[in-house]
Amino acid sequence: MNEYVSIDTLKFLLYNVHQAEELLTKERFADYDKTSLDIFIDSIKTFSDTTLFPFIKEMDEKPSYFKDGKIIVHPQFEHIIKGGGELGVVGAGFDYDDGGMQLPSMFFHAAYFIMEAANNHVPGYFGLTAGSANLILSFGSQKLKDTYVPKMLDLTWGGTMCLTEPQAGSSLSDVATTASPTDKGYHLIKGQKIFISSGDHQFSSNFVHLVLARIDGAPKGTKGVSLFVVPKNRPTENDEITYNDAAIVGEFEKMGQKGYCTTHIAFGDNDDCRGWLVGEPNKGLSYMFQMMNEARIATGRMGTAIASAAYYSSLKYANERPQGRKLNSSGQKNSDEEQTLIINHPDIKRLLFSQKAIVEGSLSLTLQTANYCDKEISSTSEEEKEKYHLLLELLTPIAKTYSAEKGIESTSNAVQILGGYGFCFDFMPQQYYRDIRIIALYEGTTGIQSLDLLGRKITAKNGKALELLAVEIQETIKKASAFDELQLYANTLLENLGLVQKVIGTLMPHALKGNYERFLADATVFMDFFGTIVIGWQWLKTASSAKQLLKDKSGNQLDEFYESKIHTMKFFYTYEMTRTRGLAKTIMNTEELTISATKEMF
Amino acid sequence: MNEYVSIDTLKFLLYNVHQAEELLTKERFADYDKTSLDIFIDSIKTFSDTTLFPFIKEMDEKPSYFKDGKIIVHPQFEHIIKGGGELGVVGAGFDYDDGGMQLPSMFFHAAYFIMEAANNHVPGYFGLTAGSANLILSFGSQKLKDTYVPKMLDLTWGGTMCLTEPQAGSSLSDVATTASPTDKGYHLIKGQKIFISSGDHQFSSNFVHLVLARIDGAPKGTKGVSLFVVPKNRPTENDEITYNDAAIVGEFEKMGQKGYCTTHIAFGDNDDCRGWLVGEPNKGLSYMFQMMNEARIATGRMGTAIASAAYYSSLKYANERPQGRKLNSSGQKNSDEEQTLIINHPDIKRLLFSQKAIVEGSLSLTLQTANYCDKEISSTSEEEKEKYHLLLELLTPIAKTYSAEKGIESTSNAVQILGGYGFCFDFMPQQYYRDIRIIALYEGTTGIQSLDLLGRKITAKNGKALELLAVEIQETIKKASAFDELQLYANTLLENLGLVQKVIGTLMPHALKGNYERFLADATVFMDFFGTIVIGWQWLKTASSAKQLLKDKSGNQLDEFYESKIHTMKFFYTYEMTRTRGLAKTIMNTEELTISATKEMF
């Protein structure tokens, strides 16, 4: 019985649905073969089984806390940080030249998915260190790279991204932290940053904050925001470190992910906080977006991982709990019969299928984005690079949001399967339900992601990304149509592609007329609509792959494994794809009910 | 600014939409007029403002707990129990003859709605005492009435309902608690009951448990279940009380409603637990169903109340928090402008309207069921009594479930409006989000309610209840059609009524062929479908009423109050009623994906 993740499904998605081995023909990944990649995945699973999963409940019960200017996390983190460093999880995807493993992104994400499903309170420490190190590698000077990156790779030092400020929230154009130039090669940083994940803990000797700040005299708005490396302790000339006036002043107490700290950091309260500019002045936001795009895919992946853990937790319960009886042909139950396991009740199966469809569908989308990322980085053709880059950009807000919003629904279904026990601390689903709620808020809320999807990604380059996606989807439809059993679903997907065109055709005139508020008013509904279709595409692709393996008798799983994928695809089309027409109707409404409403109406 | 409830909306629903004053012509309610009812509502609001609302956060932070065989709740309960007793909240709806206030059910529910919105950790103590006292009054002997009810009315003693057992859960035919007859007028009770809400606390000197148990030799299944009064302490001949071997052995630690205890009770561990039979042997379940039906409406009402509190909490934030700017006609923001309040963003308005539509729509349905209840009890015609009884029965599972499932969604929207702060303990929405999750589990899960709706209520008396409901809905459609502005929505509701017929027509043959599993496989999807249409009916009724008041210039609110109701109705039809066709398609699917699935597929 899987406890939090199915490695079989993960490998099927990696190798069969998304053809990971094709990547290994590329020069960048030439050192890898299936055996070495499997060994990597298996070692991550062992680490997760032994070092992460056994502590998730305890981390909820004994949250991280703020004391005397420090964040104290669960003692197990000592072993986790050490183990993660040894496994090389921070630099797994980095170039060899930068001290990394040059692993395909698909396997990097697969590894984090396993770790996050085992214990979602942990891998953020790895991921944010990886993301901030990657920013330094991409845009920082050689000196910054040499000073910070090696210690981040083995987790001796942690890394964070510091964007949000109390008065600005999601509005990054209002960043007010200041950076005053000095003649000594650094700026003096002053300001407050909140909601800083992984901001501190007692098992890393230093933290490297990547901070958005405004250089004195910089333009207003996003065009005046620069990026700085601001360590908690700055390295001295004799290779020691000294406090850099970057104070942890508090921790946010949260309803979930309690083992994972969310800090408030005050930079420069004593006017002695030094920051080193990354790249050029006033380009901070565009640099940060590289990290944010990765972080968005990672956040979605974490949502899928939590939903996966909740799914297997409720599946275990459904397979063990006897309750009730089947109805006979008079619609009655026979009390002389033994009670049946609840997994035999159709409504419990519906709740389980719904979870399976969401978890595996969004995992497939995460791996799809990672696959595009791998193809972009490993391709030698500029045209191909652009193609995969545009596809990646288009899918990123969806990979983040579908996993968040539907992951919450999926986890709620896990709670429901346990009945009253689902609400009690003795069982895990309630914790996953609390944990996953943050996913729709992290790294740009669902509203922000939806504006990004419709307002930027769909319209960019005259809709080029959407055209490219349509080609990819049509390819899937074509392959699926070769199988009689899949034709119905392939046709449904094709109809939905047409519906996307119709919806966009209805909305675009508002943008062309300069009425952007109207154009974007229902962006979040559009996200739900378009995201469902994208996941429908992933499921058809998955079912095609399963069908092909069954036909060729070339899979290494039992037939029922592949049949379950086809069955779950049908479930998705019957219970989820049926929502798209209603959503399209809502988006195409002409009543303008939200934008016409005054605040007195509430 | 409303903090947790809008009394204006409540009174508009009571007096205008649901015509409460019509009831006052009935003999049963002849002592009441609008002034006295308003005074009652206002006194409940004052009690809630001063005694309940200020303590909800603390009750979450300092949960009730089990210690030395007792449940200890927050010290404020001392004042709450005293105040509730003085206000007469337990017996508000009871007959004068039974020591009650003979208040219309609509006002009883309105009062509890206010109290639950102020603090949902509290009114369960009142409600369960009321429900169990009512069971004794309805089916118990005069001796039982005299012994227990007066002390329950003033909350000197509390009351509970004890159904669930560890091995049985929702399957009441598997109740295993035993009742052995003695020749002394009582039975000896032995067994374990779990999830007993309001089971104990330090401020009531006794608890009166209404316990389902099986008399020795009783038939198997639900036909062998009897109902007993089993006090924690039994009255002695000299008017004192002595311990009755009904031990609190634990409390369930929960993710929400932490101030409200959920206990585990062991009856008869020392073979000295006496229970007194209520009514006839083996009829316990049918008696208990009276209480359960009330409890189901009450549970839905509580869900609506929590969602109301979350709505006003997020509305307050949206009205105070500046963030971001409006897009200009080039789709850009101007950083020189002041930030705008987030309530001006269309997506925030969408989240707020969605909450308002769910909260006020389901509150209206609660009052509709209460109105049918009042009409049933106050009518002198048997035919009318049956009519209202059938309507009440049909709407009960919907009133319970819509408020639960959509209330959860609504409360999640409140969290979302606060962004990252929504996840933090400093703000209320995260608490309401945790609190409300239980509503879909209490008193029969959503799955159980859905089986009840489709399997019993829709099919009962050859569909008589549904026919009666269709007449009521058509009456609303007719009234609404008189207003040009409402015709579109009236037509939509009419189309949806036709869709209900079509869906039921597709499902019924399965039942007629004895394939009940197939008939009921998608009962929960049917609940979502039918529930949405029922709320659409409530909204059209609400909008009609608002329109009439605007036309007659006879309302006591500003025009914008009534216009906001019409606007919210339009929102509901544009964003929610658009879901019904997709749901119908799912229900009418012919693939039988859940019932055909084996447990190996997961």
C-alpha cells in the first residue's frame, strides 16, 4: 500500500507519458541513463520514507517558533538538512560548472514531489535555497557566486526570496525597502519584509536573502526595483562571518505548514545592513521573475504532493473501514450481512476517483512543464528554444493554480471519506487540508495567476503560445483517436479547444478597445475553464500512453494498472470536463456584474 | 459595518421574502406581533454582541479539554449558559404548556443564526438541549417530562443525542449498545458512544443523554433500536442526584470548533447505568429522526452562520486594505496614483458576491424550511399539514448540505480575500475555514444526505413532494415574470425545472428495475445539481420581493439595499446556475464509472 505517493505512477508519467528517455539523447543529459535516474528517484524515496514522512505529524503538533531573535524548528531538521545536502537536492538541476548535477528538470521535480508528499513542511527549505542560489548564478558577479553558492549547495547556508512588504502585499510596484549606495561596493539596505518562507532556523549557520529594494532616486513603480544579496551574516575578509543587521523580528502563526517558518525580517534597523547588487540596477523584478516562475511551478507541485498524501491516507482508510451494506434489489440492506468496506460504496469511489484524477492529472502537468523546460535548455535551435519557452510560460500559472484550487478540493474529499474522524487530529487528512490551503496564496494568489494567464500569457506575441499549445493538444488528440475506446474523449477535447477559441474571441474585443478591466474581470473563471481543459489534455495523453502499452504488451506493470489510468481519464471527462461549457457561459456573460457593482452593494 | 451578520437582511428575509407576519394570524402565534418579535431578535443580537462574539477567538486558542473524567470549557460559558437560560433560547419554540415561548420556528432559527454567526462554538449546547428536551416532550412519559424538562429549559442541565458508536459510524443498524430490562422500571445500559457533541462541561450540574440502544433479544438492524433517557447523574427520591455510571472517557481533538466539546462516553462500565425507555420499544430510530431532522436544518443554519461571519470579516478587510491600482486603457497601472482599496478589484468583488450569494441564499432556504414547519404546526387542515410536511422533508437534506458544501467554498473565498494574512492566526477567516469543515460531516455526511434526498425524499409517495415543490417554484416564477428585469432569470429557473424532470426521468428506470446502486451512484452530484436550483428559486423569490418593495416604495431600507439583492440574484444566475447543465450531463452519463470500478483501480 502506498502511504503518500505512487512511485509506479510517477515513473509511468516520466518514462511513458512524457518520454523522459528522449531527453537523454541531448548532450546536456548525456551522462544519465534510465538506471542512474531510477537510482536517484529510489534514493529520494528512501530518504523520504526514513527521514521526512515519520515527522510530518509531529511538525504540526510542535510548530516552529520565534524566540530571542531566532526561529527554532523541529530537531529532526538537523538530520534533514544534512541528508538533503548529501543527496545534492539543492543543486540537482544546476550545471556541472556550478557544482550541480545537471539533472533533467523532470527528475528534479519528481524528487521534490516525493519529498513534499512525504512532508510538505520541509522541502521549501531546499527549494528556496536552490532558487536563490540559481538567481545568483544567473545574474550575480563571479565574486557573489564564489562567496555564496558553494555553501548554499550543501545547505550549510540557506537561501530566501524577500519580496513582500506589509504595505504592498502582491503589489510589487510599491516595494519601499531602500538601498543607499556607498563607495565600498555595497548598498545600505533598510526596510521590512514579511511572509519570508524559510527565513531562519537553528541548523544553518547563515541565510542568504535575495531582496527587492529601491536604490535612492530610482524611478517609481516596478521599473525602479533592484535585486540585492543581503546575508543575515556577512562574510569577513578572514573567511568568518559577522552579523549583518538583518533581524528576524517575528514569525507568522499559521493554520497549516506549521513546521515550516514564515518570518518577518527587519533589514538595517541599526543602519548596518549591507546588500550587494545582483546584475544591473532597476532590473530586479525581471531577475526575480525567473525565480518566481520556478517557484510557481514548485508551489503547484507542492499542492499536488499534499493532495497525493491526502489521497493515499484516505484510500488506506477506505480499504480498512467496514461500514454499511450494499443495497439489494428492493433498495434495502440486510443487517444479517457483514458490513462492507466503505471503498465499495459508489460515493466513496467517486471521492477517491476525483482525488486520483486531480492528483495524477496535475502531476502530469507539472512534469509537462518540466519537460518543456528541459527541452528549452537542451535544444540547440533558437526557434525550438522560443517555442518551449512560450509553452512553459503559458502553462506555469495553470500548473500553479490548478494544483492549488483543485488540490484543496481533492484534500477536502480525503477529509470527507473519513467521516467524523476526518475532522480529528488522530488522522492525517485534516492536517493536509490545513497545509494545502496556503498553496492558493503563495507566490501570487489565484487571482494574480489568473491575470497573468489571461492578461499576459494568452495575449503575448499575438497569441503565439496558445497556437503552439493547440498544436501540442491536437497531436495528443490525433494519437488518441487511433484507439476506438478513446475517440469519444478525443472528440470532447477537440470541441473544448473550439470553445477556448470562442471564449477568447468574445473577450479580446474588450482588450482591443482598451477596456482591460472588463477583459480581465473574470480571469479567475477563465483560469478554471482553461485549466480544466489543459488537465483534460494531460489525461488524454496519459490514457493514450496506457492504451499503447496495453496494445504492445510492453509495459512493466500489470494490465490493471494501465486500465486504471484509462478509467480515471473517463472519470475526469465525465465528472470534470462537463464543467467547461457552464464556465464558458459565465465568462461570456454580458452583464458585467462585478465591475458595475459599487462597494455599498456588499 | 456588520461584524458577523446583517440584521437588515435577516429581517428583510423574515418579513418580506417569507412573509412572517402571515403566520401571526394563526392561533398558535396570536400573542406575537412584529414589535415583540423585533424585540426578541434585538435582544438576541445584544446577547451575541456582548456575550458570544468577543470570545470566539479565545475559544479557538484555548480549546475545551478532558481532565479527570470531566470536560473543561472556556470560563465565559458560565455567563453564556446563564444568559441563554434567561433568554429562554432552549424552549423558545416549545408549547406554552411545556414551559416554552411558542415562538414561530422562523424566529427560533433567526435567533440561533445570529448566535452561531457570533460564536459557532456555543449554540450547539443550547440546540442539543432543546432537541433532546423536545424528544422527551414528544415521546416520553409524564414522569420523564416532569423530571427532566424543566431543568433543561433553563440550562441547569444540558442535553445530548447519543447515536454514533465506534464500530458503526453512520450505520445506525449496527448500534450495539445494550439495554437489559429490570423489574424496577428502568433498563441497564452498556456501551460506548462517540462524537457526542456538548457531552459535558463544568457549568451544568447534569447532562441528559438520549441514547439509542438495543433491548436484549431485539431484532437485528434498525428495527431493534430503542430510545432511552440516560442521565449522567440520576435523580434520587429525595430530589438529589447521584452518579449514573455514564462516564466521559475522552474528548476528540479537532481542527475546528475547538471551544465546543466532542466527547466519548462509556455507559455502564460498572453495570450501574440506568436508562429509562422513551415511548415504545424498537421505535427509537423513528423518534430520533424527529430530532435529527431538526438537527439537520440546524446544522445547515450553523454552516450559513459561519459563512456569514467569514463574509463580513473579509468584507471589512476588503474595505480597509489598499493594494494595487486599476488598469488604465493601455492595460497599465500608474504608480503615481494612490493604491486603491482591494474591494475595487473585480476579482475581489467576485469573491465577495459569491459569498453573499451563498450566505443569503442558504439563509433564505433555512427560513423557507422553518416557514413550512410553522405552517405545518399551525395549520388546521390535515391536507395542508401533509403538504408542508412533505415540503419540509424534501428541503431538509438540501438545507443541511448546500450550506455545508457551499458554505465551505464561501469561507474559503473569505480566506482568499485576505491573501497571505488569510492563512494567519491574526485574522478570523482561517478559523471560520477550520470551523465550518465539520458541517459537511455532522448529522449525516453529504453522501448520507444525498442518498436521503434522491433515495427517499424524491421518490416518496410517487414523487408527491417534488410535485408540491414544483408548484411553489412556479408560483415564484410567475410573480417574478411580472417584472421585466427578472424575466430572463424566471425563464432560466423554468428551464432548470424541466432539466430536473429530465434528470429524474433518466434515473428512475434504474430504481424501477431494482438497480438501486446504479440509481443512487451519483446522488451527491444530484444534490449539487438540485440544491443549486433550489437556491436559484430562493434568489428569484428574494429579488421579486425586493423589486416589489422598490415598485411600491414600501420598504424601510434605502433603494440600494433592495437593488443589491437583485444584483446578487443576477450574480447567482450568472456564476452558479450556469453549472446545472454540466452537472445534469454528469448525472445522466451512461458509463457507470464508479460502480464498475474495483478497489484495485485506486
